[in-house]
Amino acid sequence: MKKTTTQSQRMVVGLDLGDRYSMFCVLDPEGEVVEEGRIATTKEALRRKFGGCESMLVVFEVGTHSPWVDRLLSGWGHQTLVANAGKVALIYKNERKHDRKDARSLAELGQFKPILLHPIRHRSEETQSVRALVRSREKMY
């Protein structure tokens, strides 16, 4: 009989998205760090790291890159949790910003207290495109 993976039995990744590079922290089901590192914020780099591996919970903050990263990771079978950055005081109020620590904090909150991330859901790619078109037309007039 195949054992199914529940959220508490799976690996959790905190991903602090940056324009050029992103930091990640992988926790095992017991909350221990098994890997930390830096990855280019590109489709190819993310595919090499997360494509084809067992389903994980990947936690990251809403931002410029979060919509396409969310679609990419979800498409590879990962569960995503997009944190509402303005409501995660642990990260946004931290005066000593450090992407590695942010990645670890995201992973830990995702694993143990996801409600504290005030998760959001992105609009569909089609809806985002239509909204961008409407906004650009409004600017013209």
C-alpha cells in the first residue's frame, strides 16, 4: 500500500524571491534544515531545483515574481503558500534584513503556523493580462 504524503510529512521550502537571485531553505518533516542556498530567479533554475521532485510545500511572499513562480511550482505538483508580505511582521518589521533568514522564517511559518502568513491566492494569468490591458487603456485617456 502506497503511503500518502500529508502536509506534516512533506518537505517545506521557504523561498525568498529576489529579482536576480532567490534564497531557499528546505526543512524536513521534523523542522530540521536539510538544505539552504541561493538560486537564480529564472524558470530554468527553478526547474532544475524543483521540477520532477516529490511534492513539497513551497512558501514565498507576494511580490513581482510571485505570480509566475506560483504558476510554475504549482504546475510541477508542489503546493504553494503565498504570504501576504504586509502582514508578516516577523519579516517586514525586521530591521536587519537577511534573505537567508527570511527564507528560513517562511519555511518555519509554513510548516508550523501557516495562518500567520495570511496567505493569498493570485488571480489567473488571463485575469492579470486583462487587468493590465484595462489599466494601460485608462492611462491613455
